Amino acid sequence: MTTSNRFFSIRDIGIFFYLVPFRMAASVLPIGAIRFFGLLMGHVYSALAYRRKRRIQQRLRTALGNSTTNDEIMELSRMCLLNAVACHVDALILNRIGTQALLANGKVSGLEHFKNALLKGKGVLLVTGHFTGLKIACRFLHESGYPHFGIVKRHADDPGASWLENRYLSSYWSKVIDQKGRVPVFVEDKDLGLRIMKRLRENGIVIISLDVPFSQHLLTRPFLGYEQAFPVGFLRIVYSTGAAVVPMVGIGNSSAFTICFEEAVNLREAARKDEFVAKNIDILVRILESQILKDPAHWLLI
Amino acid sequence: MHLSIEDVKDRIVEVMIRELELTLNPEEVHGTSRLDDLFGMDSIAITELIIGIEKEFTIKIPAEDLSVEIFQDLETLTEYVKKRLHGKTTGSIEGQDKTQC
């Protein structure tokens, strides 16, 4: 685990406020009031987090190139920060909202691709990124009767976070948020491989977040103008099991969202496992890139 | 074909060396008390071992049998595979046809 020099940071106060008093208030306040407060917090954060906004603008310029004007970049960076806050607020709303009410607010497309992939009977790996509607997509799968799990890290392991956040706050976060529709399995678990295999054998679903290097197997690839490490352990499983790989994107919040399942990826064959992994991670990274470029303000890791 | 428990164990060790690309000789693998020690931090490796064993012995390991108890060490795995092989010849293992591989 990465160790931070700081025991405690200002961000810890914000996280504590979110996880304890705000979460408790959100369990009783009217949903409209929570949304309003979230929007307010989003605007405050967008105005104050100027360093993060600058980083986002720089990344957007590199990713989008000269085709985007400076004004558009400024607006996109503002939206990125608003969406980041809205997403956390929405996680609390999601725990209160009923299935019918939730599904009435969104649109799901490409479900036939996902169902076709399941018909193969070898399990499906839904490959996605950290988009604003990821939690909703997980909830949709859960409520629609598709058993699944996502792979997360027990500790944040973020070099920018304090020791307190990495060690305690982030694990508390994953315990109290995402109560419905998402059962996390930790990358550190020794039986991770067995659990993935078991789920695929049951023709179930495993959700892979491609944009975080949560794996013991990583490959670095060019991505949005930078070099980034990508998890590839799941591709080794695909090589062995023949499970289908379906890209998925969830955009929006519980008041308006879209979930899109794309056609199962036509994976390139290879005689050797390493070759298979290297060829196909390129395909998947390009898919993720195109998803982000379509809705950059909805990608949370920018 | 009837395989003794030692034959099964030897073949599992061969599969391990081949599938996990281990740089150990069979004696060293036999001497390993826990399978975790062979995999190290690589929890995905077990999926390759499962597929390798299935191919080697032409058996299917159903989802309900994918447990830590069976894959904890060479002895438990060997016993399990032996049982599956016996079930294959007598057709007595429950759930054998329930797999969706």
C-alpha cells in the first residue's frame, strides 16, 4: 500500500462530513432538498477547487486537441467538477429511491447485446469506466435479476490521500455507500480468482473498471494523450474461459440517466496468452477512449 | 483407465508447472504445503489452473465446487480430482451435468 506523508488532510473533513452527518441527513430529507444541496455544494466546489480544475483543463486539452475552444474546455471542466459532486450526492439518493421510480427516469439501450452475450453461457465481463452512471448501471443489473459483482480495492492507495483516508475512511466509504446493487469483491482477496471463475461458471456477470489499475497484471498503453497502466488480469481469464466481453457505459444520475450496452467485443485470437492480452487490451482501451471522448464531463477520473 | 492417487497428483503438478509457467521442478511443487505459496500474489492464476486441470482430466468442475477448501493445497485438490474422475466413470457425482462450461 502506498504510504502518505500526511496523517490527516483537509479532504478528510469533507469525507467525514459526507459519510456521517450528510449521509444521515440524506436519509430523512426530501430527495429534492438533497439534490438542491448537492447542486449548491457542486458550485461551491467548482469555484474553490481551482487546482483540480486546472488539471482537468490540461487533460481535456491534451485529449480533445485543437478541435475544442478554450471556452468549451472551461465549461467542460466546470461540468466535470459539478458531476463529481452530484455523483456522490446521488449515491445517497439511490439508496432511497425505489426501482420503478428509478427506471422511469432513464433509458437503457443495447440490452440485446448483453443478453446475446449471456446466451453463450460462459459468463460476461462488463467492461466500463468510472462514469457518472456506473452505480445506476449496477443497480439496474441487480434489480433486473442479473447477478454481478465489481472488483474494488480495500484501501484507496491514493498517494494524494492522507494515511487516515487510505487506511480507514475509504474502506468505511465502501461499507456504507453502495448498499443496493453492488457487491464489491476486493482485489486483495486471495480467493478473487475463484470467485470470478465461480461467477462466470454460473453464467453471471463481473464488472471490470478498465480505468483503474486494480490488478496484479498491468500493461501500459497510450490513453487520452498520456501513458496509463491498465488491468489485464481479466483478459487472461477470458483467454482461458471464453467469457464474453461487453462494453457498458452509464451516464447521468437517478433523475435522468442512460445505460448503454455495446456489442460484445470481437476479440482477436492469439496462440499465446500474453499475445492475446496485449492485442485485446489495445482494442478495449480504444473503446474506453471513445466512450470518454463522447461524454468527457461524465468521466469521473479525469 | 484407473489412475492411482499418486498418478493424479503427478499430473496435477505437471499441469501447474505448465499452466502457471512455474520455474520449479515437480519435487519442489510436491513439497509446497499451500497452493497460495505457488501463486504468490497472483489470484488470477488459479483460473488458469482450473481450466488446465479440466483439460488434462477431461472433467468439468462445477461452480459450486470452486471453493477455497478444495484449492487450499495439493492434497485436497488431488482428492477432489480423484473423486471427480471416479464420478465420471460411475456417473455418481451429483451436479456433474449442471455445469455451463
